[in-house]
Amino acid sequence: MERLSEEKWSGYAAWIAGVARWALEEEVRMTPKPGLVDLGSNGAHLDMNAALFLKSAEALEPYFAQAAWMGMSLNVSPEALFTLLRRWGKWAEREMYTATGDVNTHKGAIFTMGVFCAAIGRCVHDGNMDMESIRTLEQQMVSKQLQRELETLSQREAITYGEKNYCRYGSRGIRGAAINGYSEVFEEALPILKEGKRQNKDWNRVKLQVLITLMSRIEDSNIIARRDLPTLKAVQQNMRDFLAQGGAYQETAIEKLQRMDREFSRKNISGGGSADLLALTIFINRITEELETKA
């Protein structure tokens, strides 16, 4: 891929942001999702619906463009880039709350998607546009800061759900995922998505297969916060059983997922962390596919 001139940066930033918004929209449109908002159900969320998620994704697109632009244009270390990005993340949260009437639709995605927009922007600037370079840059941005935050949590009051989960259960949540380079996304979710596409599987079912795999694997902070750690373990086992039966590609998958959705909604179970990582998987796959054609 040719090294970009400065006048092309803004176009690339807008393109990256557009793909990020599209990925969030693709996540919410996937149906049916157990306990999560989709086109057929509000899941366990009484204050949310699909239209609100689409509105939120639209409101966040300028932030994603800003994140990508910062990655391309700022001559600072990866860690300094992350520090500056988090300040813009606070602005993005305010934009989200303004758009949704103070409903938290995408706070997790603001963090995760914003970091990767900035990392991809830096990789585009440097001309290193492969998946491993993106992942390495993300870890360089976040690892030291997030590890320090985890080490000092015992010295201050836990504020967020993720912090409370860490103090109570030792679950590192999104911080742990970021420090580890989102291993479940790169090593499990992306290969499943790519294989489903290669086999020309139904796109909705491909996304469901990725989501269920993530729900079977990650320490979903949203499930722990809304319920507890034993519930998370039960959900993970439930998803592993579903995958063993054929996952989203089995003939009765949709009916089973609809029943699961009703059960999870009744029990106030929602795998919001897994949904965020599904959107990230869709985003990174689309970005790297298109950048390969530009190389």
C-alpha cells in the first residue's frame, strides 16, 4: 500500500468511521440475540430498542473519524495517543447520551471501537496495514495504562461496573481483553466469521455463530453486573451446549435462540460485552478485507 499524503487522510478517516458505524448497525440488526436488543425484541433492556441503537451509532460516527484522524496525524507515542483518545471518548459519551436521552447504548463500543479506529489510522499512516500490525499497535497503546489502573483499583473506590466486577470477582473485563490484544476476537471470532463467509453461509447466521462463540468464552462484564459470576458461568455452558448441537447453522437454531431470548430477558441477562466484541469483529474483518484490495 502506498504511503498516504496528508490530503488523503481525512478521506480515510471518514471511511474508517463509516465502517465502524456500519459494524455497530450490523450488530443490532442481527436477530434473534439472547437477552440483547435486536429487530424483534428489546431483550433484557426496558429502556432500549433497535432504533435507539441505530441513532446512537450515527451520533458516534464523528468520534470514530476523529479517532482515526488522530492516529494518522499525531506524532506521539502509542501510549500518548491512547491518553488523548480517552479525552475525546468522554466527549463521545456525551454525544451518545444526548442522542439517546441518557441511555447507555454504546459506552463499551466507544472505548473498543475508538481504540481500534486510532490504531488503524496509525497503521494506515505507517503503511503497515495487516491484521497483526493493528493488533500490536492496539496493545502498545493501552497495555501499560490499563495494567496500572488494575493495579491501583484496590486503592480507590470502584466506580464503573467493570471496576466493581474486578474488585469483587477478579474479572478484568474490557481492560483485560484490551491488554491481551482481544485474543478471543483475533484468534476465535474472526476465523469463524471468515469461514462462514467463505462457505457462503447466511450472513445473519454467521454473525449469530460468532456472537454465541464469544458468549461461550469471554468474561462478559455486563452479565456479571446485571446478575453475578455463577450466572455468567451458566450462560457460558449454555452457549457451549448450543454450539455442540450445531450452533447457529443447525436447522432449529432460530427457534432455540428465540426461546433463549425470552428466558434471558426474563432473568435480566444480557451479553452486552459479547455484542461489542461481535461489532469489533465485523469492523476489523471489513477494514482488513478492503485494505488488502488497496495494497
